[in-house]
Amino acid sequence: MLLSFVYRAFVFILDLLVLSRRSELVKDVEIVVLRHQLDVLRRDVKRPPLRATDRAFLAAITRLLPDRRRQGLLVTPQTLLRWHRDLVRRRWTNEKRRPGRPPVAAETRGLVLRLARENPRWGYQRIAGELAKLGVEVSPSTVRRLLSSAGLGPAPRRAGSTWREFLRQQAKSIVACDFFTVETAFLRRYYVLFFIELQTRRVQLAGCSATPSAHWVAQQARNLSFSGALGDAGFLVHDRDSKFSGAFDEVFRSDGIRIVLTPFRAPKANAHAERFVRTVRSECLDWLLIGGQRHLERVLQVLVDHYNRERPHRSLGRHPATAPRADYADLRLRLRQAQRPARRAPARVLPSRGLRGTPFWHPSRRPRARRRSRSGSRSPGSSMPNRW
């Protein structure tokens, strides 16, 4: 009862105050209610996130309040002052620019690199002059910096060819040779000697033996030299195997062929021969059981013929090694024409003259009219009608 009386007395006093100062008191009460709601929110939320617009509004509007009214806000007065100072600083701060020259455009950079790669003998001054013709102003020092960052050196050094380009240019006169071994079904090992031309990928099978001596290898070289199968070869590449003796090299030196020895334990130096050995094993020998030397020679001869005449090579544009490319294209055209189905003329449907299944009164069973001559008389021998 006492608490109820006190509450009613408090409400009565508030009503009297509202009646006396209605306009100002309502604002004060609303402010008190809002402050109390803020206190309730602070119990659950420690620091609400504020946007940039919220900070700008609070920093501007709070400066109009006196110091004693700033205590109940969400932020401290020092924070409001700091926000205001940031706004002033941003207003009078200019855009930051990087010191030094402006960066070169990506299109200009690509144009400089393209001119340098397509014209390896052009220097920095020449490239800058060619760009000036196109309306692009670039200094020679900038050209040098762009080429250096891309790994391109000066003009004399940039004009040198790579090993791949050099080998492609010299492949016409290079021949490689090597051995590979074959294990028979009875665990007997045979050594096969072969030669391969780097440009045409044409393979010459020299021979196979179970005990290849230096004399045997030299004799195989003489046989190949007498046949003239190597053509205009200028270099012969082989490894440092002891079977390639001085007599073997002397046979080719007499024909004007220079011997090139590969480094020790460097199979990649004779990569074309190694690739042919892999092809022989993966496409033929790994799928057969070899009975003896005669069987091996017959299999290898068929394989080499297929390798030279029929098998396409990626380095030759998917063409065979020895077949003329024009004839090969003509052969493919003929195969395509042969694979196309032949067009047959549609069967001509003639009117049926059969008499089976038709009644006797059908018009098709009636006798045909006899053809008359111009004079109007019937042809001789047509007195009796032929119904059939």
C-alpha cells in the first residue's frame, strides 16, 4: 500500500509539472527516456559500430551542445574532437602522387617488346625512333629498362640463335647413330645398330649381333657408306661407346663427315636416337616374344619400313619420313573418296502389269487397242487379239 501511494503521489506531481510547463517539459521527459534507453543498450552492446556518416553527423552536431550535456553520448568528447580534426585534415589534404616519372602504359610496353623480338638487330635508339614514327614518345633509356626487365639484352646479343633454332637449321646434315638391346624369349641378348637422319627422321637399320665387336661395327659402317644411304650428311653424332672405334670413325671421315661425340652420361645429347628406341620398344618389341636373330631382323625390317613410309611424325607436320608429301596428300584424298558411300540412282518405278490379284473386269486386263497405220488399216498379223 505504501509503495502504491508513493507511486500515485509521484504521478500526481508529474502531472502538475506537465500542466504548468507543457511544452518544455515534454521535451525534457523525452530526452530522459531516450537517455535511459541508451543506458539499457549499453548493458548489452559495448561499442556499436558507426558508419562514416554517423561519425560526421555526431562530430558536427555535438559541437553545438555545452560541455555538461556531452557526458551521456555513445562516444567520449575526445573521440568527437578527433573525428572533427580528421574531417578538417581530409578537406585540406591533396591527392597523393607517386614521386618520379609516370609509369609506361601497357600498350607501349608490349609494342617495345614486340619490336625487339621481331627485329633482334635493332638497338635502343632504333626502337625509340621507330616508335616516334608511330606517335609514341619513349626515350632510349626507357626502352633499355623495359627490355632488361623482360630478359632481353642489347642488339648484338639479342640476335643470337638458340640451340633449338641452330639444330633445326643444321638438321639436314646431321645423322645420329646408337645401339639398343633386345632380350629374346630364351634370354639371349642382341645388339641392334641403327642410324637416323635428324631432318627427315628416316632410319637405316645397320644390323644386329649377339657379340658386336669393333670390327663388326666398322664393317657395318662400310656397308652403309657403300650404299650411299646417308646422302649429303656432314655430321655424325654418337656416344663414347668402345664399340665405336677409330676404324668406324675413319670410314665416315673419308666421306667428309665430321664425328661429334656426346658428353659422358648425357643421353639427352642424342635425343633423336633415344626417342626412336622408345618408339621401337613401346610400339613393337614390348608386345612380342623374339625367338632368335632371324626373327628379330625380320621384325625390325618391317618396323623400319613402316616407320619410314607410313608412320606420321609430329616434327614433319604429321607426314611420313620418306613418302612424298604431295603423293601422301593424294593418297589421303583417295581414301576419303573410297570411304564415301556410292550414290545410287533411285530405282524407276514402272506401272504394274501383273494380272495376279486383279479381277477380270479391271482395265489392266483388257486387251490393248491395235495400232493403225496412216491409211487406217490394221497392221498385218493382228487379226487375232493378244490378250496376254
